[in-house]
Amino acid sequence: MRRLLCLSALPLIVLAQPALGQAGDAHAGHRMTPPEAEEATPQDHSGHAMDHSTMDHGEMDHGQMDHGEMDHSQMDHSGMDHSSMGHAAAPPNPPVAPPPPGAFAGPQYAADADFDPAQMQRARDVLRREHGGMAMGVVMIDRLEAQLRKGREGYSFEADAWFGGDIDRLWIKANGEGAFGGQLDSVELQALWSHAIGPWFNLQAGARQDLRSGPERTHAVVAINGLAPYFFEVEGALFLSTQGELTAHAEAEYDQRLTQRLILQPAVGLKLSAQAIPELGLGSGVTSAEAGLRLRYEFQREFAPYVGVQYEHSFGETARLRRAAGDGDRGWSFLIGLRAWF
């Protein structure tokens, strides 16, 4: 009876529905639910609730569905898994040709991507050479001065010259002293190979030859010099003579600019000996120390006369040997000198 009542009411329901087929919906003939009823339970065509969980989709015939009007250009394929799709094997990458002979083999530069690496390396070599990589040379007369002291007036000099590049150089050093009206008391000549061990310091090694009125010596030399923090110029050296005598010296100086041309230079030096060397007038330990103050005026950077004072002091056995030789073991000197380079 219930089924008969439903079938008798079906024509009325069909007549009350709008013609949905005109909207071009693929499911024409079904009732479209209004927005406020989207959460309602779906029903079948007979008015009963539809349970999709019990529906068997395996018997649905998709072959009868019309897919011809589907627009695939609007579909989002980014989430599709193509790993299981069969594709033809991609051809292998062609082998990369080896770089031409002489090409730059170091770190890759951006310009090498657009230009020949060999030509770019030649250009970099020229740039490096023109901005400090070329060989250069300097002759420096650091001190050429008269030393005026009580009871003895003399002179001394200190000069060096180097030739080479930024990393390796040949370094020649010379210093000596004597008395006015007499011969040189002593001269030290050094020939050193200098190698930069950083932006501020050089390691040096070579030989030293002493020329003096007394016994002469030849030494092997190891030294380090450079610019310490706060612009202190420092140097330390070890000397090993052919007689097995080990000596050393250390010195530091600082250029304090009072004006662009007037410069005050304090300097200190210390000499040591590992053993007593009586024939050279040296005792063991700290043999002597000196401290000086020089004020120079640079008429040109390459030409600067100066005046100053210096104090020298000998210690221990060295002081006794100097007194025995008739020389003072300590004292002040007034200095007049010249500093120049070219």
C-alpha cells in the first residue's frame, strides 16, 4: 500500500520540479539542493536516505560517461605522482669536454662563465702585477748620525735595502760605528732571504759577516720583523757564529706624527749573549740596552734631518770589560742625523 501511495505521488513531484536539464548539468533530472540544505542527508529518487558507504562502485560503467567536454587545461597536475608512469628512458648527458691547455684550474670566477677562462686568468695576472705584484726595490738610510758624548765623539749608521715582491725579497742590511778621526770600530753586513708569513710580519734567514779591528766573525741569522699592533715596528734576531757563539738582539720603534711633517720617534734596543766572549768584549746574559728619542722633519718623505738624544747602558761582565778597555759603560749622547730613502 505504501509503495502505491509513493508511485501515485510521483507525477506531482515531477511536475513541481523545474526543468534542470536546461542548465547543461550532467546529472539532469535530479533535484538540486539549495545552499541551506547542503548539509542534509542525500536521498535517492524515491525520497529515502542514500547510504553511500554501502554503494558498490565496482559495477559502475564509466565507459558510458561522456568525458569529451572536460577541460583538462584547468586541471592542477602539480599533485600528481608521475613516478609510476611509464616513460621512455631519457638520453644520457653528453660528456663534458676537458678544459683547454693552460685554462684556469683554480676556483671558479663569475667572469669565466661568459669568457674564456684562460684569457680571464691572464687578465687577472696583469691586474695583480700592476697593483703590487711586480718586483720592486728600496734603499733606506734609516740612521746616519753624529753622536756627541762626553769624552768621545763618534758616528754611526744603519741602512738596509731590499728587492723583490710582496712575498719574497732579498734583504741587505748594514750597520756600524766609529770615532771621528779614526777607523770604523765595527761593521755588520747581512744578506737575508725574507718571506712574508702574514700581512704584517716577515721571516728572514741568511748570513752575517762582522768586520772589525779585532776578531772577525761569520754568523748564521734567523730573524723576524714587521709591524706590531698600534704600529710599533719590531725586530728580533738570533745569530750563531762559526765558533758556536749564540747572540741575539731585539728592538722596537714607533713614529708619532706631531704634524704631517714633524715626527717624534722613540726607540729601544736590547742585546744578549748566551755565553761570555771576552775577545769581543761581551759577557753572558743581557749585555747592553739603549733608548733613544729622535725628532725629524720631513722636507720630503725621502729626506728628513733629525736631532735627538740616546742613553746606553752595559750590564754585568760586559760593563766590566768595557771599563777595562777605557770605554764608559753608560752615558748620554746628543744626536744630529739624517734619514733618507730612494
